[in-house]
Amino acid sequence: MKAFKYFAFSVCLVLFAGSSGTAAAQNYQTTDIQDLALIYQGGKHRLDWTVDEFRPYVVHRFLDGSKHWLFDGFLFLEFKNGTGRCYTVGYEKEFARKPEWEWLLDRIFDEGKSLSALDRCIGEQIAEIGKPAFRHKVVLGLPEAVRDQKDWGELDGRRMDFSKDEDQIAATKWYIDQLIARFKKAGYKHLELSGFYWVAEDTNHCGDLTVPLSEYIHAQKKLFYWIPYWQAKGHEDWKRLGFDVAYQQPNHFFNKSIPDSRLDEACAVARKNGMAMEFEFDERATIAAPDTFYDRMLAYIDRFEKNDVFNASAVAYYCGNRGVLTLFESNEHKDKVIMDRLARIIYTRQVMKYGLPVKNKTRVVAHRGFWHTDGSAENSVSSLLNADKLGAYGAEFDVWMAADGKLVIHHDDKHGSYEMEKNPSTVLTTLELANGEKIPTLEQYLQAARKTKLELVLEVKPHATPEADAEAVRKIVEMIGKYGLTKRVTYISFSFHALKELVRVAPAKTPIMYLGGGTLPEDLKKMGMTGCDFNYWVFQNNPTWLHSIKWLKMASNVWTVNNPVEMLWVIENGFDFITTDRPDLFLRLVR
């Protein structure tokens, strides 16, 4: 991040093949602050941080005109005073003394700026859009009492000598006491002091100080935060060093020669060490910059989504001196789009933690069961039972008719080299799924389903001929009836041949839905369909179709929606059902 130190580093990633759910050996770290914005404040070269400058960090106005709260935490930190003195090693030749430490304190608590302005800004927004579901928290940076510094000054009449641990600790404790006392005296209405940040990004110089300082911070009932740079000394030992919260810096944004795979590596390291993640960008992210870093910022969003960061980790946001403010002030449409995307993610994270602001009517169907967990696989009996245990409304599964006329559960038309329609069930049911279970027959699946409360969403796979489709449908409907599950089954298919046969042979009022997106809802209604089960992008590209479906009194389902931001769109638009590989994330949103 800020130190611009880069290292060659390789991480061995174990990739799990097949469809079985996987879990990392450790998880990302979460904390009471979900989205922590880094505010570089204090030095004469920095922003004053007025109410107007804070506003785009506190709330975000989307392109559609709506406004929502943004960051729920703010870290105030500084590396140098702007006149030749630094607050940690590596930024100036001379180190800050007690007068510079006191000057920084005055800057932090300057009336009408910094903390005062942030508190006032939040108050103004509460008056406009109402109270947030959370209380905004603040983390305050601690200057580094640099080893061997002799000119810091006096404390309680004694000259400090930073070649001695006790003097380094004493000076830092004094600063912590000053921060706590001044924060309390200020009486901010909308801010809570969460803890303190160790400004040194490695343990090269003052690593021996963190444990005793952690003990002192904990005695004040506060937390100790740290954000080590990429492969910094001590990063893997952050807990032993006394830190409560640690974020992994990828140090990817700043150097275009570093491949995007660095972000994947950083996520793997964070998971291995139980750390949270840092998201990095600055004012160069604007598309209007002569040498724009827009794509670098975009890579963070894409790779963080890919690596489940936004669903599972606390996130700190390095925004440079004024990165968010620069994108807010930009007239470039692409700048508005990328900030909308990031802000929508942050808003969705708030909903997942604090609850929906609207009433939910959408019910969740686990796509091929709930297999995104240890020991399961798509279309397995365990994935069915997992969906029931999770509390999903339904489980979707796929049915083929094998060469001997028996019905089996599988998504693809092949399992390895074995084709579903050209092999008998006696062969297919010996084949293993990714978790070691065998491919189940429909009968085995229904036997297990009878013991659950799930709605069964049965997809009839398109067979080689219309005759095979029709025969498969007749056998499926007969078996569903045999197990007394007729009222718990919804039929779906891409095959019009199968759907027409279902309309003909299934009991009256049986839910039957078309999966393709190339037919108008009113035409499907005329064919006897009771609903439309379309891909997410079909609805995005045909924005009037959902209204038509509702007007026709048909059921609406959207598939396969795995991104919580898109899930929230589904909920807000009042779909009846959503099919997803991640019913666990959906239930976090609505619970």
C-alpha cells in the first residue's frame, strides 16, 4: 500500500475440481466495522476534511437518484506532517517529536474539520434519510515512537530516550490517553471510538512494543488494528503481536506490472492467516486521469467477488488522499458506474448484517440442492438434505431417463464419458459424484425428499427425441404421484415437448414453468405455463417482462443468482422465487 514495497511471492492454491462444496482451512476475519475507510488527515499536505469533503464517504447517491449510507467506519492516520517530520519510519529523514505529536492531536480534534466535520456530516444525513442501522465507528492512528530517537521531548519532567522500550511505551500510552480524553470531551453525537491503529506496516523497528501496548489498549476496552503491507515481516503473527484486527494489503493497485493474480494470492494469504482484506485505489482510478488506473480498481471488485471477500470478510478501503471524492466530483459516466457498483456492494453488506429495509416475499430455491458446503455435491441426496437443514424454500434438481427407462438425477448429459441417455441406470448409479456419493435415481431422491419440507423443483432435461421427452415426463409424473409428492412439485424445462406433455398429463394446477428466455410471457400463458423461470439477464434485458408476468398472474422465478447485490435487486422487484447456488447468502440477506 502506502510504502510501495513489492516482493516476489508464490502461494500454492489447492483447486477443488468438480461440483463439491469447499471451505478454506481458515476464514477471513470479520469485525464490528464492516467497511472501514482510511482517512489520511493531519499533515499540511492533506485535505482539511470538511463536511463537504466527507459527504461522499458518508453517503452515496446512485445514478437512479437513491441515496444510502456508505462506510460504517473511519480510520484516521498520518505518516508525515508535511514540513519534514514523519510519524513512522520511511517517509522523512527526521522523526516527529512531541510538538509534532501534539500538533497532530490538535488537527484531529480541530473544530469544524476532521472528527468534528464527520460527526456533523452524519447528523445532517440522518436528518435527510433517517438513522442508519449502525453507529459509525472511528479508529485513530498511533504515531510510531521510533527506536533510538533521542529528541522527542519530555514526559512528566523526564526526557524520553527511545532506545529504551519503557520510554517508547510511555510516550505511546500518553498519546492514547490524550486521544481518549479529547474524544470524550468533544462529545460527538454520532461517533464511537472503536480503537487504535498501529501505523507501522511491519515489525522491523518496533515489533517488541505491540504486546504491551495491546494490553494497555485492552485495559481501556478498545481494539488494536493493523494493516501490514504485502508480505510484511510479522503479518502472519498478527494475533501473537497483540492485534485484534488485521487487514491484508495486496499492494496491487499501484504498480501496473503486478498481475491481477496478486489479488487472488492476497485473498489466499488472508484466509490462511485469518485476516480481513484491504481494497486499494486512489484518485488515479478516475477514467479521466491521463494514465488511468480505472481497470486496477475494477480488478479489485472482480477478484474480491470471485474470492468471496465481500460475503465473508471485513474490508478496509485505502482511497489515497481523496479517491472517493475525486470519483464523486467526476463528470465521467464510467466513474459514476464503478462507484455505484462498489457502493451497491457496501449497501448489500449492510443489509446482510442489519436486515432488509423492505418486506421480503421472495422464496429461495437451492440450485441442485445446497452443495456449497463441505462433504456435498450438486444433485446429491446430501445437497437435498442440506437445503432442508439450511431452511431453503425449495431444492432444484435435474432428471434424465437412462437407456433402460429408469430415471436418474444429474445435470449434464454426460458424467465423464458416460452419456445419460445411452447408458443404463445400473451403470450410471455406480458413478461417483465429487463428494463420493453415487449418482442417485429419482426414486432414491424422492425417498429422501419425503422426509423434508422442501418444495421440489424438478427440471426435465431435454432428451434426444420428442418421444423420449414425453416418455420421461409420464414416468416422472407417475413416480411423483407414487410417493405422494404431487402438491410439492414444480416442473421446469427448456424443452417445449416436455412442457406440453406436462400440461397434458400432470394434475390440474400443477406449477409448470419454462426456463428459456425467447418467448413472451403471454404466449407461455396461452400454452398452459403457470410461470416464467428465466435467467437473470433475460429480465435485465427485458425490463417490462416482470410486470407482464405479474399482470398475467403467473409465477416469476429468476436463475441462477449468486451475487448478493443481484439478490437484493430480485427482492426489491418482488420476484416470487429465486434460484441460487448460494441460498445461505440469500437467507443472510432476508434474516
